[in-house]
Amino acid sequence: MDDLRGPTPSSGNVFADLGFANPEEELAKCKLVSAVAEVIRERRLAQTKVAELIGVDQPTVSRLLRGRTEGFTCDRLMRLLNQLGQDVEISVTPKRSEEARVSVSLKHTL
């Protein structure tokens, strides 16, 4: 019964830690959804108005804001940010470790 283990160190990506198939893509989508949510919050937009602006129904907006990203690619999320008046920048840099990775960083959106 002394099988108590201490905390497991994180890799820095919860999706990798949980064994997701494409953890970097999942983390990127999560950050993009966070940016969408920030724009909505700062502009005080109702979900129905957001749905109208981005061409989906309100329940889809609700699911997205609750982190349900099924059916949304990173590309689609970037286009949604454009439709909400945001620029999205992609940068390519030499890899900094053995394994190349994908990352998304967010600046203040408004």
C-alpha cells in the first residue's frame, strides 16, 4: 500500500501528458480558441452575433467556447479570428531541440 507516487513532471503540453495522438495540434487549437474567446469577451459580443459573423449557428459557437474543437482545424480557427477582425501571424524558426515542434503564441488581441 506504499505505492504513493509524487507528482509527475509535466512536459509543458497537457495533451502530450494525457497521450493525445496529436498533442501539439490540440494545444495550438486550444490557444486559438482562447484567442477567439478573448476577442468575444473584450468586444462583449453575444454568441448569436459571433455565429452571424463567422457563419455558424449559435450552438456551434457555444461548443467551441467550451473547448469542443471537433470539426475545427487550426486553419479554420485562424480564419475565424480573421473574421473577428484579428490578424494571425505564423513564423517559422530553426528547431531548438532534437524534435521539431509546433507552437502558438498569443499577443493581446485588441
